[in-house]
Amino acid sequence: MKTRERGGHPLTSSRKRAYAGFMAELQESPAVMDWTDCPLVEVNPRKLSGTPILKGTRMPADAIVENFTSGLPADEIAEVFQLPVDGVRGLLAYAVKRNPALKP
């Protein structure tokens, strides 16, 4: 049975399963985490549609972690994206504390 989602696109059961699998995989990714308790991260619906970002910037917190796990050191992430070094270091320290498996 097909249902319609906003925009008129049919959402078949196979698409629903694929989407559910994608979301489950995304939640298990070490780079995607719950930033609720991190004082260096803000969520504002008017900035990047509510994506968690490093406070005072428009840089997604998860993107900072992804760059770190790809091998970029905190100082280089800060330099490349013109972010405050202390903010990047603090955010990464929080992320590693929450998920010790995070390593470059």
C-alpha cells in the first residue's frame, strides 16, 4: 500500500524499510551523538534548521567530530574552518568522553 508524504512522493513499504535502516545506521555512527548536555553546542531552529552547532558559529558539531575521526587534529579543524581553537578542543573532549571509541 502506498501512502503519500508531504510533497506528493509515494512512500512504499520498501522505501520505509530502507529509510528506517538508514536512520538506524546513522544513529550508530560514532560521529553522530546526543549533544544535549554539551555547553559548547547550541540548537537553534533558525540556524541550520536546528542542527547542533558549535556555539557562536554555523559549524555542525557532528561535522567537527567527523573531521577529527578522519584524521584532522583539533588545531587544524579550527584553522581550516576558522573556528575558535578552544571551542573545537572542548567539543572534541566532550565527544571523546561520551564515546571513547572516537579516535582519529
